[in-house]
Amino acid sequence: MTAANANDVTQLLLLIDAIPSVGGKPGAPKRRPERAYADRAYDSEPHREALRQRGIEPFLAKRYTEHGSGLGVYRWVVERTSSWLHQFRRLRVRYERRADIHQAFLTLGCIRICHRFLKNSFC
């Protein structure tokens, strides 16, 4: 979590480096994603190069180009999730000053969303 007035691009590499290992398939767990999708706010050649050095293929929309890059196909998942989280008042308007309390409410919101989504998919 960052302050509301922090530029998104300044947090890109910190976010990528903070991704935990993901298991599932036999062998060593994946440490990093294969691709990174982002909107025009993240358009920066140094960041593209830093992602490539980490073995991640960057799909960052370029500024001052026509829309229709195709990134919206993946972006709607994030936008939908944000919309679901905004149905919880304490997440729509942040009242907590402490980041750990806000993170706890965010986790509870995600748990409720997952529970609602999964309860209809079993038996």
C-alpha cells in the first residue's frame, strides 16, 4: 500500500519483486510472472528494460498512441475486482490511518468475495 499521491510507476518494480513464489506444478515454484500487463501510467523505457532483466516480458501500453492495444482483455479482471471491493464501505472510503488495519479489511473483503464466488461452484 502506498499513499494516495504516489505515482504508480514508482511502485512497479517493488510490486514485481514482492510477488511470492507460486507452487502447483511439480518442480521448483515459479518466482516471477512471465508477462506484466499495465496501462499508460507505467509507460517507461527504463522500467521495460528492468522487467526484461528480470525475465518478464513487458506489455505496457505506450502513451500518445491509439487505444485498442488489447490490454483491456486482461485489465477488466482487475477493474472488476476493484469494483467488487468497493461494495464494502470501509474499503471504498479509507477511514483507517494504519496500513495493517486497512490490509486486514482488504483481506476480509477478498475472503468474502472468494466465498461468494466459490460457494456456487461446489455441489
